[in-house]
Amino acid sequence: MADNFRPMVASIIPVLNEADSISDCLTSLCNQSYPAKLHQIHIFDGGSTDDTWKLAEDFIKTKSNSYPEIFLHHNPGKYVAEARNLSLEVVPKTVEYFLEIIGHCLVSRDHIDSLVKTMGQLQQSTNNNVGALGVSVVSKGGNLALVESWIEAGMLSPLVRGNGQFAVFSGVEETNVPAFCLHYRKALTDVGGWDTRFITSQDSDISMRMKKHGYQLFRTGSVKVKMAKRSTLTSWSKMGFRYGFWRTKLMKRHPERASIREFLPWFGVVLTLLLLFSANKYWWLPPCLYLAVISLEGIRSAIVTRKISSIVGVPLVIICLHTSFSIGLLYGLFGKTRSFNERELNKSNLN
């Protein structure tokens, strides 16, 4: 049965100011080996102030007849959760699976084919109990600017990546946090769609609610999404703060998502202050050990990437993320929910 599994799939793309990347993203989605008649593309624009809407319109007007149908929608709610909920309303009921995509990513030609094949096998073995199948997220590749190359190298470090969106894994495995999922539409509707109170971490929230509803979640390391990340230390730090802030909001709703490793920087700060104020002569040891560890990570990264600048750059990336994420975690305890999104003004409202 899995060999005959060929459901209708809709690629859902929330966008905001994606003029630099939307055309390439659409091209990669249109050039799929999966039959075009079984694939639709729905773009939800959250009020772009650049040429995103025009570029998408032009792409639709000039697209090849061999491409899937493409639909362009306004997203009055602006953010990702609102766009994905809107997709549940406007995408035809004949579409059984929704593919989670963003405007600054690229996929390979067999992306949908591979996901559908794996999903069919999983659904057959679980009696249609799989809510989502995620993929591996990798660098966009190509010519990277200096700081961007540090960030990409830093993402490969165990001191930066966790077990979530940027996890390194292989094979097919069950998970709590699949990324860029092929979602089973019935699972989405069963849990009531996305919670629009989450401007970030909305996908983690819906995944946890699917798990509580009894659905299983998987990810496959053989299917990859190439995603553009940050290109400056300022935007990288702002991203870290936002992720930390919304992680606290997520943990308050789903305590099981808490991870001790995310609080380690605060433990180090508290330990250092306790030693300092107790006049312990070894108060300097925790920060020195931390600097030694990240320095070794910079050297390791320089060897792996063959970029000498990583010796300095990767430790800077790690420090910026640990500091901003930790401050965001703390502020999430009492701060009001707002976007804190550094990409709204230029690149995107996503990730």
C-alpha cells in the first residue's frame, strides 16, 4: 500500500519581505519529481513592503504549464501561525498533507517524493497515526560572507545546536521536534491548528499538542532543507534573544520541553557570583573553563572548515548566542509577548 501512496500535497509558504529569495524558493518547489497534478503551492504574504508580492505574482504569470498550481494570498495576521491557520481554511479539502516551507529555503528535486514515500511507510505501520514527518536543516551553501560562515560553522557545534530544528541526525527516528514537516492535515485539524499567541516556537507548540493528542512525530535525515540563516552578529544575537524568550513561554505551557542544557549558562553565572561574593580565590575558574572550551571549539571548527578566522569567529558566535538566549529565557518569565523579530524590517518574519 505504501508504494501506491500518492496523496495531494500543498506547500504552504508564509512570507514577509522575501524579495531576495522567494523566486529561488518557488523554483525549487516547482521543479519537483512529485507529480505536479498532486501538488499545490500556496503563498501567504504578511504585508511585505519590498517586491515579494510582485515577484510572486510575476512568477505565477510566467510559470511553465508543467509546474504545480500556485496561489498567492494576503495574510492579514502577518505571522506564521496565522498564515498556516489560514491555509487550513483556503486549501481544498482534497489536499491531505501540508508541506511546511519558508521563503528563504531551498529543497532538492526529490524532496516531496522522498517525504511522501517515507510518510506512506510510517502511516502504514502505525495505522495512520503519524502527525508530522520532519527533515534535516542544513546550510544554504554557496559563497558565504565572513560572519555568515562563522554562524554556519557555529551551528555545527554541539555547544550551539540542540536536538531541535538544527539537530544533526541520520535515518528515520521518532522525535518531539520535527522541522519543516510534511503534516497530516487531519492531525492539524484534530488539535485545532496553530496557536497564534506564539510568534516563535509555534511549530514546537503544535508538535507537543499532537503528541498529547496521541499522534506520533518522526524526522528523516535523508531529506534536507537548505536554509539561509543570519549574516551579522547583531541579527544572530537578536535571534537568540527571541528564541530564548519564546522557549520560556513554550516551557510554561509544555514543561516536558524543558532541557537542563539551556540553563547551563545561568548556572555558570550564578556559580561564579557565589564564589566571588564568598571571597573564594577560585572564583575565576568557571569563566576561564568556559572560555577554554569555546576556544577549543573554535580551533576544531577552523580545522574542519579550513578557515583560520573560525578560531575567533566561532567562539564569538557561541558567546553571542549563549548570552542573548539566556537573557531571553529570563525575560520570558515576566516580559510581555511581542515579536522581538529582527527580520521583520528586511528579510522575513520567519525563524
